[in-house]
Amino acid sequence: MKNLYKSLANFQQEVPTIHKATQGFGYTYADLPKIFEVINPILKKHGLGFTQLINGTELITIVFHVESGEQIESKTAIPQGVQLKGMNDFQVLGSAISYLRRYCISSILGIVSDKDTDAGGEQLSKPVITSKEVLSNDRFDKAVEKIRKKEYTIDELKAKFKLNTAQEGALLLINL
């Protein structure tokens, strides 16, 4: 894995902050074309590539070293049964996949896209030390089912567990 990690570290030293320029409903984000426009030439320069596959209800993001074949991967659950006002099931699925692709590629490559103001609040200037338990994707899926059944709230989930970016995104989709 030394070839992959060396190239990935060199990529991370060179890739700039990708500014959030696309306007959403009360927020901005860096869209996939913008992310790809920035990262693809730098990935190529360092002998790296990536692919994002849908396997059942998971998005699998794979970053690989072209010459050695070394690779790392990340699997993220695609939220199921989400309803968004004015969208059919296929539009909701497409929106969820695009959202996850942006965050998953950014996460696996260590890309920074401005300050993180997701979830509606500015980040604190001082770090907050937390001892919350990290929530596995299986336990998260079970919690989402309880939230949908009104047996549990999003606030209770966030108060008790540390959520990853994909889980936070899935919760945003539930609220829409």
C-alpha cells in the first residue's frame, strides 16, 4: 500500500480547497462537476484514479494507484424509503446518490470544501471534545426506522451518537 499512500499524501498536499459555489435551498455546496474539475488532473498527476459503484443499497467509493493496483475503499449506505416533497422515488434516489458521491469522494481523498457549516450552524472557533459513541451503519439504519415510526427523534440520536457525514446527510433527507 506504500505506493497508494505516498501518492494520496502528495495529492492531498496539492489539492486546493474546493469552494462551495452551487446554491441549494438555503445553503451552498461544491457540486460533482466542480469537484471532478479540480481533482481529476491532480489525481492523474499522482497516478491515482477512483470509481464509485452502486451495489444494492450501498455506494462503494474506491481510490486506486494506477500502476500498482493498490486500493482503498469506503462503503456508505444509501438511505431507503426517504420521501421528498415534489419528487418521485427515482428523483429522491438520484439526489441521495449525488449527495453521497460528493461527500464520499471528498472524505476518502481528504478534500476540504470551505468551512463546514452543514446542519445549519457555524462551527465553533474552539474544538469541542466529545465522548459520544460512533454509530455503525447497521445501528444507524435501525435508528432511522425508529425515527420514521416516531419512536425516536433525530435530536435524541444526535445527542447520544457521533454520526459520520453520510449519516448526517441521510438525516437531512429525512427532514425534507
